[in-house]
Amino acid sequence: MLKIVEIDNLTVQYPDVKALDNVSFEVNQGDFLGIIGPNGAGKSTLFDAMLGLNTKYKGTIKFFGEDIRKSKNYLKEIGYVPQKPIFEKNFPVTVTDVVRMGLRNETDENKIDEVLQQLWMHELRNRIIGELSGGQQQRVFIAKALITNPKILILDEPVTGIDQQSIDLFYSILRELNSKQKITIIWSSHDLDAVNQLANHVACLNRTLFFHGESEKFFSNDELVKQYSEASMQEHMHHH
Amino acid sequence: MSLEILTFSFMHRALISGIAIAILCSVVGLFLVLRRYSLFGDAIAHSSFGGIALGLLAGVYPLWTAYGVSIASALIITKIKDRYNISGDASIAVLLSSGIAVGLVIIGLSGGFTIDIFSFLFGSILLISVDDTVLILALTGVILIVILILYRQILYSTFNEEQAKVSGIPVEKINYLIVFMAGITVVTSIQLVGVLLISALFVIPNVTAIMYGKGFKQTAIISMSFSIFSVVVGILLSYIFDITPAGTIVLLAISLLAGTMGIKSSGLLSKN
């Protein structure tokens, strides 16, 4: 099995808190990895380090066997879908304009239509992005991420604030991308049920990694599920 | 009277430079407006006032010193803003007032040269020379070519910095490039509308165009058209009625904005 990502002893220290503490795990080609953990567990911190947005970490991160401190070439193989893409609501770009931003090469223009069709967004291609619903916007950002034929798709809690119907469609798209197009998916989520249904591997993160392995092993271990649920429940109560 | 004014060579120069500046300000301004940097043009213009005063004092052509001072202060303020985490609007306020302060002190030291300063404050497009026209056309051409080449990178980093970084775009360099181009654009445009009204050309046609809810290229084309219309009609009307071109141009741009608001609130402007 080809190792795509190798994370070794990753530690991120913020001034007041250790956001990640000695996190190590690997992702193999074709994996559908669900990263779960309560708010503040370090999921976004982990992604920032993996995407080269934060270089102040200890430990090593390798993509395709190469240390990301040495080369940024791995970014070409990554499609990234952020949690809630921030932009001005009246930003004058159409769906096509946004997807085009993902292109690295001007000659790939034909691909835009192809990807939009794949995501059932073709009819909305001339609409302004800010006019679309949260679910539609998220599909546009998936299209933008897919336009370069990435080997890995990284999604940071992509369904926050989206209606259930759009979430179901979104999940079926992810499943198809992983099973048919063999795209490796790394996805962080709050939704334990969705992770159970979609992911074949689970990483359970709360500053340290307290489980990483096949999702069946996680979900068949009542003790682990209970621990996770309690941790996130505490977090939930803490926030209210 | 009506067509005769089009035969004057000073009018040719004014219209050619005016159209070039209209296009330039509208394109560079669109990126500034979308970055919530609308007043940045104003701040650079005010800092160029210090540069102009310096040039007049030193006996150098004032626009050259204005280019130097404006570009330098725009880049420095951007650096300071990033380093010390000062908000965008506060950094603009600092830049704006320091330019004027430097200018006033220099004018005071030199005993005052009010007439020359006046033409820079309010523009003097009808007095533009052949050399200035050539310079304006050359700078407009260079900046537009740079923007066309880097169009996707500039748009992407304006839309969402973080995603642009992940896509391998050198976002910080692009940010400095935009600030640098804004500096050049402002000083180049001083002759048309003057220091005090420059941000009108950066902001008003773009705010108007964005209201039409179109894609990026169409928005840019609408903005450029409004900008060119305001400048050309403004220059002609100001000559015919013997009023100041800068004020006329800006008022025309504002009336296009008001008209667009009217159309929009009446529901005539449907999306798509």
C-alpha cells in the first residue's frame, strides 16, 4: 500500500496552549480518513500544518515520501475545501470564475464544464457565487478543488451550516470520488454517524491522537465511542 | 462650437490621457475595492502630496518625487501593517495624514508655492504635455499587461488568501505588487483629477459596476465603460461650460452610481 501522508511526532505550540502534542499517523493511497474531535481539538491546526499555512511546528510531515519543508510540489496534488470559505457576499465572480481560479494552466479551460457537470452545478455556472445557498457554494469549492485532478482531497468540516439534503448529496459525491476516482480523502467532521458511514479509517484527535485505525475497529469499540461522545458532549455543554 | 473643440491638440492629449487613466484606475481600483482597501488610493494620493512638495522645493519635476514617495510609503505602510498587525483602515489614516503633514512642513520651509500646488491638488488635464501623455500611455500599457498576465493569481488572492496560498500562489508578493501598481496609478492619475479626488476614480465606477451582479470580466468592463464615459464627457463639459474638469468627472461618476441605485431599487435590474 502506497503511503501518501506520513505525519511523525507533530507538535504545534501556541503561546498559551499546546494545540497538537506528538501526533503521528499515516494515510495510504485510497484511504477515506475521517478526523473527528471536539471543537478546539486541533483539527484545523493539523490541516494548516499539512497545507503549509503554518510552518511553526515540530516533527515531520511527508507527502509522497517527501518532507513538505523541502518542497511545495505536493500542493499540486491536493484539492482543499475549507470550512467556510470567506469572501464578500457581492464579490463579482460567477461559479465558472471561481472554478477557474483553481486552474494551474490556462489551457485546461474545457475541464471547468466537465467538473461542474459532475457536481450537478452546470446549470448554475453563470450565477454569482454569493447568491447561491451554502450547499451549492460548497459544491462549487469542491469543483474548484477537483479541477486539477488532485490525488488527495482535504476537507475541513465542509458541511458546517448546510441543510441536510445538501449534506446527503455532498456525502454521496465524496463517496463516489473515493470509490470510483480513487481519490484519497482526508476529512474532518463533527458528525460521528457520517464518519461511520463514509470513512474507512478514523483518526480521533483531541490535541493528542487517541485513536487511529480502521473505522470498524473504532465503531465496534463501545468504550472508544463512549469516550469520544463524552468528550464532545462536555465540549458542547462548555460552549452553551 | 460643438465639434470644434475636438480639433484642438490639447483636447486630443487630454482625452487620450483621460481615457488611459480611466481604464487604469478602474482596473486597479476594482482589486482595491474588493480587498476592502477602497481608501488606499486616497492615502497614497495624500502621501504623494508630500512628494510633490519635495519636488517643488528641490527643483525636480514634482511627479518624479511623487512617484518615489508614494510607492515607498505604500510599500512601507503595507509592511508595517503586516508586522504590527494594524488594521487596514488605521494604516490608511496614518499614511494619509503623514503625507499631508510632510507636504505642509516642506511648503512652510520653502515660503510657499501655492499656484503649482493648486494644479496638483485639483488636476490640470487640459494643460497636459505631450511627454506626460506618452508617459501615461506607457505606464497604463505596462500595468495592464502585468494584470493580464497575472490575472488569475491576483483575482484568486483577492478572493480568498488562504485558498490561494494552498494553490501555490505567492500571495504576499501579489499583495505587494498590487500596492506598487496602485502607487504608480495614483501618481499617474493626479494630473486628471488631482490629489483630492483620486479615490473617486478608483472606487465609484467599481462600486457602481458591482451592483449589476455580473461575473468578474463583465464587472470590469462595465466599470471601465462608466469610468471612460465620466472622464470623456466630464472633460468636454468642463471645457464647454468653463468649469473644473475634476469636479465634473467625479460628479458624472456619482450620477451613474445614483442612477444605478435608482434602477436597482425600482427592481428593473434583475439578476442574470
